[in-house]
Amino acid sequence: MTGTDETCILPAMHMDSEKQSLVAAARKAAGNAYAPYSKFRVGAALRTTDGETVTGFNIENVSYGLTLCAERAAMVRALCEGHQNFSALALCAGTDKPATPCGACRQFLAEFLPSETPVFYAALPEGSQIFETTLGELLPNGFVLK
């Protein structure tokens, strides 16, 4: 947890269907994760401003530093597909406790997402509580060159 005032969305049925579908897409993407070393599966889903959903999952490497996180995989895929504007991010991780993006992913995402972008995150098991924050709350003082 980040120590910020994240809002727990309880239960998921009270979320609008767009948020539910984004979280479900992240959860589904985690099923494709390549995590033979840590067994920690992560899925991410980006919602574009034109309503498309682009997913990614973590891809581990025996040299852990070369591992690609789900959030970065989703963003790289989206950019390669020509998407440039995004309205939300969802993340589901492979434990009973929710996980937020790592520091490297937070800074990477800040390159492409406005600080007010909603971020939904949940544990991987179906029916887990879903939390909502923003990228700016996750990375309040990100590095910028301006």
C-alpha cells in the first residue's frame, strides 16, 4: 500500500460496468503471465479514451532485472498499436493481497498518463476487493524534465 487515502470499492457489483470490465480484463491477462520463478502472476489493462482495452502481463526472466512488468507490457503494446490517450488502468496481482505498480512502473506510466488517471487494483482471486487511486497519488513527485 502507498499510505495514501485509496478508496476501497465494495462490493464490485457497485462499480459501473466499464470499471468492472477493465478489472476483469486485467485478471484474465494475468492468466497468460510468464512467471516460472516467482509464481507471481500480474495482469494489467489500459482503457483508451476511445473505449478500447489493451492488456499486458508480466514476463519474467531468469535475470530478474530483465523482467517486464504487466503495466509496462500493456503500455508498450498500446503504444505499438498506435494508442496515445488513456482514461484508466487496472491491475490484478497473484496473491490474496492487492499490489500496486512498482516504482519503476509508476515512473514509466507517468510518461504517458496524466496524474489524475484512475488506477484500479485488486488481488488476483475472483471477487477480491477492488481499490481505486490515481497515478498522481501513487507517484506524487515523479521525475519530470520541464
